[in-house]
Amino acid sequence: MPSGSLRRVGREVAGLTIIIAMGLVFGWILTVEQVPQSMAALILGFADQKALVLIAIDVLLLLLGCFVEGPVLLLVMPPILVPALARMGVDPVHFGVVFILAVGIGLYTPPVGWPCTRSSDSRAASSPRWLRRRSRGCFRSWPRCLS
């Protein structure tokens, strides 16, 4: 008979698997509807300067990271953004580093901040008070992470 912790882990893994599966389905729909090509045309028409486009994408990823879980962003956004950035001459490795950092910073930022709530659940802390303290720390660390 599985223990309580094994059941909790199973539920967490099942939930994450469902989220990733839905992200893959969403990515397939975007591909079929040719959204990456449309976004590439939109981004290329938006600005000619690489730096301006990268800053706009970085802000978008920071905001999306606050509300959407990281694995879904990792599966959905690169196929949309990479074709446009490749046409602009942006190095894919550079974009990958910027992408991972932006999603990671957004991931820990409230209102969702699911790593904060997961760790508070595992320590059996009172979530609202603990999350408020953690949120202040997250917001204070933004300038350091962005520099």
C-alpha cells in the first residue's frame, strides 16, 4: 500500500504531466495555424533594432512567467519566437539564455509564484504570511536578476 507521501508525489507528477501535455497540444495547434510565421512578420514589422525587440520579448516573458507555468512557456514560446529572431540575426544561444532567465525570474514572482507556494506547502508553513514575506524578497531581487 503506497504511503501518503508517495500519493502526493504521484498527484504532483500527474498534474505536471497534464500541464505539459496540454502545452504540447497548444504548441501543435499554433504550428498548424501558422502562428510562428505570423508572429515573425509582426515582430519584424515592429522594430528593426535587435536590442529593442529583445527587450520587448524579455518584458513579455517576465509578465508571462508571472501567470503561466515555466514548462508550458518552455514548450510553447520558443517555436513562436525563434523564427523571427533568426531572421533578425539574433544568436539562438543568446536568446536561450535570456529566455531561461526571464522565465525563471517570472516563475518566482507573485501573484502565482508556484515555487514559493510549493515550498511553503512542503514545510507546512502558513501560506499567506510566508508568501507575503517571500514576495517582498522576490520583488527586491528583480533589479539584481535583470542587471
